[in-house]
Amino acid sequence: MTQNQFGETHQNMHTGTVPQQMNHGGHEVFDIHEVLSGVIATLNQAMILRPHVKDPELLDILDRQYRFTLDEYNITVECFKTGMDPSHPTSSYKMKQGNDFVYGMKPSQPKKPMQNANEINDEMISGFLLGSAKANASAKTMSALESTNPVVRRVLADSVPNCIEMAYELSIYQNKHHYYQVPQLAQQDMQSILNAFATVGQPGMPNHTVQ
């Protein structure tokens, strides 16, 4: 480190300012490293699974989610490395599925681990993709809460709804094909829980003067 570099670093420590590309807290750096590693794993997994997909509808979901996730990965890397706005804002993922779930349980074979790689099927593949989307939603939410850089925080926060939308799309796909069944409570029990809470109006705040 040169004399000038040391002087700049010493000054930054006292003034609290840092170069834009270094505008990250330590916790943030570790969290985003985990987020980006997780997204790479998601993309790699999709690339590995793609040749095994049989249903054209699932293949379309995989390809659309892959392209969108790759773009989000790129702009996250951009703002993380520079501390500045990426080349374009975060987009909003739009799924093609409707939002109607089929409720109730139908008899099905018990789930069990596969014993041969040839057993892989669309149910397993959609399950892998769903798990990745849910994991990325959780990781990005936690990282956004720890980010001190305002641009990185915004990019991560804007990305969370997209992860949720992808997971929702995959869960609807699984439900439609009876891979993911959704039980419901008895009507009386559900009604009791729905009525367990009530709304209230805004209270009149008492006068209070800060001393």
C-alpha cells in the first residue's frame, strides 16, 4: 500500500465514506456470496435436468425461468461489484399458469428416494426447480435485510417477488398433475380460524410532548 493509499484509507475510516464499489458491509458480502452461489447452483441444476424433461409445458417453464434467473444473476453481480445501478432495472417475472388450485387428497403411491438415475421424471424435476425457487426467495430476503448498499438491497428486494412467482408457477404445475396435493380443513374448523381475528379502527393517540 502506497503512502497516498494509506492516507485515503485512513481518511475514509474517519469520515465514514468509502469508494462506491466498496460500499458493502461485511455481513452483506458474505450473504450475497451465498445468494449468488445459490443462483449459480439453480442455473446449473436446470441445465443438467433439461435433457430429462418430457412434458413440453414443464420445458417451457424451465426455459423461461432459466432465462429470467440468468438475467437477474447478471444485474446482481453488476451492482455488487460496482455498488452502482446495474445496466437495467429488475424485471417482473410473469407466469403463464392460472392460479386455480385443486384441493383435496387422492390415493397415491408413497414417496420414496430414487434408486436409479433412470427413474428421474417430470415430477422430480419440477420438485427440484420448486425447491430452488423457494431457497432463493429465502436467501435473497435475508440478504436484503443485511445489505447496507442501497442499490444491492433494492435489486435483491425486487428479486424476491420473482422467486415467489416462479415457485407459485411450479407449485400450480405440480398440483395440476397431482404431484402436489393440497388438503383442506373441515369447513367448520376453517370457518372458526377465519373468524378468529377482527379488524379495528385507528385509535386516537394521546397527546404526548417529547421532553
